[in-house]
Amino acid sequence: MSSITLPVPQLTEALRQIGIINPETIPTKQAAAYLSQVKNVPTAPSSLEVYRCQSRGPRYKKIGSRVFYTTAWLDEWAKGVDVKVYDPSRL
């Protein structure tokens, strides 16, 4: 899957709409929204939680009990994700 690269003004607006204020400290819910809406990698917050427990998924940092991602780490992980589209008409 090819990674989507938005121009800086469009990326800034997309981050603002998701609720991301600082691209260096993105909470789990907004990280899932970023992956789904900006990178076109459908991801639920619960999936990111499971990935952390299984030691897979995007890199993250933990400050106390709070978990944060960065846009760079999410972009890096999204590049390696293979999104498969199911098309029942091709059966």
C-alpha cells in the first residue's frame, strides 16, 4: 500500500479535525483516527491496545499510565501495513 503524503497545510488541518494538537504526543484514540482517516489504514483504538500487549504495532511512549504516539512513528508503521480489500464479486 502506498503511503499518503499531504501538503503541510492540509496535514495540519487534518490533524486539527481529529483533535491532535501536538504531533509528538498523540493519545491512543486520536492515533487510531489518524491512521484511519489520514493514512487510510482502518484502525480502532482497541486494536492499538491489543498491539501494545502483543509487542507489535506502532512504537509508542508511556508517561506514567498514559500512552502516546508520534506522527512519525504512526507513519513508519502505516507504510508496512498491507490493507486487503474484500470484494465478494470476485469470488
